[in-house]
Amino acid sequence: MATPDLSKLQQILASAEDNEAVLNQIRKNMSKVTELITEISTMLEPGYTVEKKERKPRATNGTGKRPGRPKKEVASA
């Protein structure tokens, strides 16, 4: 009969925790991949048409100035 080795048991438990973390990450990535595959399959259907996004008009402020940093003023010496 084998003698129980505590360090070996700790190593097995640590590797099991690491494997569980890797498996959870793989599951999460696989769900993303399946979503992308379904999206691609809908795009490859014969009757698929691209939906154009409507752009919102730019907001105008009351002063008529464009947004951004003001230009530097040259100081005369």
C-alpha cells in the first residue's frame, strides 16, 4: 500500500483548480465563438441585406463655435 504523500496531494489539488479555471475560460470563449458563428451564418444566407445605421445629426451649440481646443493667441512682446 502506498503511503499518503501530502505534498503530492496538494499538487494534485492545485492543478485541479488551475484546470477548472482553464475550463471555465474555454467555456466562456466557446460561447462567444458560437455567437459569432450564428452571426456569420445569418450573414451568409442568400436573402441577407445589410442594415444601414442612421447617424444622429451633430449637436450644434448656440455660439456657433466648433468643439475642441481653442487656438493659441500670439502674444505681442
